[in-house]
Amino acid sequence: MRILGMDAYKAVIEKRDKRQFEDRPISEEVLLKILQATRMAGSGKNRQTGRIVVVESQEGRDSVAGSGDFGDWIKEAAVALVFAIHSDGGLRPDFDIGRMAQNAMIIANAEGLSSCPMTVYRQQELRDALSIPDEYDVPMVVGIGFPAVISDSKPPRSHPRIPIEDMVYRETWQDKT
Amino acid sequence: MRILGMDAYKAVIEKRDKRQFEDRPISEEVLLKILQATRMAGSGKNRQTGRIVVVESQEGRDSVAGSGDFGDWIKEAAVALVFAIHSDGGLRPDFDIGRMAQNAMIIANAEGLSSCPMTVYRQQELRDALSIPDEYDVPMVVGIGFPAVISDSKPPRSHPRIPIEDMVYRETWQDKT
């Protein structure tokens, strides 16, 4: 039994979007923690119209991968979380989905898993494949799995962040020269 | 000095959107942790076009509050984070903003602070007030502050979540009857 989990700041700060996975399933226990994290994300006016289709089958993940333009890596993920939100989901449905997805990915990170979002480019294909009702938008997917062991000969690409002083303005937008 | 921070799962699961604040500033140290959390959020194709205007002055927060339809509570927050994203920010800019905002709110929660998003209804007004260039969308704000002590006579409204079995489907969207 584990007493202490990962520190929240560490789980947030050290999260990187990664999409190279080991061929190994995620336990139901960990998956449930990830889903609870999405469930507890706040939503606009507390509408709670976000839904998730948890896709673990190879056939299902192949369909999900095909709905994106850069989604082949989803075929190798242990699980794809397909986010659906009712078209009555308010002015900023993608914001709510972003909150849900980030919660999922932070907890995945805290559990030692890798994850990455995938943009859906062909929503109707995805709805058809998973029998999702037409009144739901399916803008985004998150793929999750155990991180692949990367050989030294092919190191992962680094994505350094811009400096914080280039990202943050104080009180008003001032020129940074 | 604090050795251990809040557990990641606890920080995520117990986060609630709250907008009643004590009149008390946030330390620069804590604000910087919150901003670092937003900075480390992944972005579509690693574009990193999200920016933040940190508004702490009363005059500034009054302007921010006025750009929303339900924003008066922003006047009482210690700080308003105004999220701006370049109009070239990809297909799903609000998703990226949602990821940034959720990171901020989770770390705020881990630091004992309350927070809540506000939707911007009058973006041009907000851009004008904060001198934000026109090519940036300013869809959302997050207000953060120390939680108000709520008297027993006026308990906070509860926002229970729907059961997980009403939110999650497995493999395909199946009727839940």
C-alpha cells in the first residue's frame, strides 16, 4: 500500500506531453483515479455535460487514431479517453474539456504514466465508430500508457518552454523590448 | 519551511470552484508557482501562444469584472489571471487555455487558495482596458484569493457531481437505462 502520492506541484510542473508507450495495460484502479479526476473538474455554470468514452480495444483505438491527422500513436496507447461534450455545453466547451483533460493527465503523471492530447479532425467518423450521439462534440482525445523505454540512439524531442517573462504581463500588456 | 506539499490526487479531486475571498494579498512566491504551473501546461503542436496578464490593482480587476456577465466577484479576488491566446493558436485554443487555467487552479488549491474561472463576454472592452493587442483572444479569466470565512448562516452552495457511471462509457456509447 502506498501512503504518499506525488506532490501536486511536481505532478503539474513535470508533466510533459509524451506519446511513446510500452505495450502494457493500465490497472482498473489507476484508470478509475484518472476518471475521477476528470469528473471533479469544474464546468461552466456547473453544467457537467462532459462525457468520456474509454477506449481500450485495439479496434477502437485504431478508429480513434483515424479521426485525427496525427493520431497513429493512439494505436500504441493503453487507453484513449474520448471527450464528448453536449452542444449545449456553454460558450466555451473546449475550455471545460481542457480542464477535464488536464486533470486526467496530471493524475496519470502522478501515477507514472505518459499522456498526450490528440485533436479530432473528423468528428462524424469518430461519432459513428463509437456510436456517440450527434448532439455531442468530440473535439479532443487523450491517449495514456506506460512510458516507452527510449533508446539512447533516438532521444525524445525536447520542447523547452518560453521564459516566464515572455509569457506574463503585469497589470497591462506592455512592450517587452 | 514546508517539506511536503499537497498530494496531487488530493489537490485535483478536492478542487472546487469558489469565488468568495478574504481581503488578503497572495505572496509573490505563491503567485510565481501558479504562473510556472500555467507555463508548463502543454499546448497544441507546442505553439505556446498562451499569455497571461496578471491583474492585481483594484482598478484593473474592476475592468476585468466588467468584461463578464457574472464577474462582480473578481473585484474581491486578490488577483485576476487574464488568459490571452494568439488567434493563430491552432484549432482548439480554448482547450489549451483550459489546460493552463486548470494547472493554475490546482496549484492554487494546493496552496490553500480558492479560485474560479470567469467567461469574458466583451473581449474588446477587456483588450482596450489592458492594452492587449487585437490579435489575441481573451476568452477566460481565473480569479484567485484566500477563501472567505463563510458564516454558518449562509453556507456555500453545494455542487455535487453526477455519478461516474453517468459520465463514463466503455468502448462505445451505450444506453444507460
